Amino acid sequence: MNTLIPDDDSPSRTPQSPDFVDDPSWREDALCAQVDPELFFPEKGQPSRDAKKICSTCDVREQCLQWAMTANQRHGVWGGLTARERSRLAQSRDAHVTTRNTEREDTIFQLHTASVPPTEIAQRFEITERSVHRIVKKARQRRQRSA
């Protein structure tokens, strides 16, 4: 069988995330395993249109994309996206997480400023009191820099 999807024992393609847990059975249903793998690794400047077309009808596209994002694949078409498209998606996700974290930190700072006890804030956000103090300090510094 001609397969694009790496074997579990392939060290060069092993995901770097320690909490990556995957049921490899999705690989058996990957349409890319039925065609020439070179199609999914076009030369620089060559179109990836044919690979994307195959991916668009693949039942395991989401699992493939998730694997590629977790494994930080820097080449080829995975889950219907090129390396550049996956990079943009990752940056977009990172920006969203950063914004959400900043909003959370601002809320914690506002609660602290309103004299809500750190123990109560910690319980509400399921964090430690030490984290509350660290977040308040960080928010205070961020506000001082922007003033």
C-alpha cells in the first residue's frame, strides 16, 4: 500500500506534543493512501489543487489536519491545507487564545480591584491564589506600560 500517513514508529514524523493521543485507525480511511504521495508534496511554485481536491472528499480530513497541526508538519498538504495555510491557521488560533487570556486576566484584575478576596477569585477561575496574585501583577504592569 502506498501511504502518505507516517507510521507510528517513524521518529521523524512523531508529534512533538506530549499529550497528543491519537487513535491511528483514521489513517486506514485516508484517501491519500490510495494515490501517489508526491501529489501531496508539490515542488515550490507548483499548484496543490489536485491534492486539495482529494482532501476535500476525504472522510478523515479533520483528523489529518489535527495530526498535522499537532505534529507541526512544515511541508505538504495535510487535511486540505498547505503548510502556509496551516501556519496562518495556527497564528489565528494563537491570537484568539491570547485575546481570551488577556480578557480573563483583565476580569481577574477588576475583581481584585473591587476588593474581591483572592481566595474567591481563585475558586471562581479554578486557579491558585498564587496565580491570582501573579495575574494581578502582570495586569498592573501591562496597564502601566500602556499609560
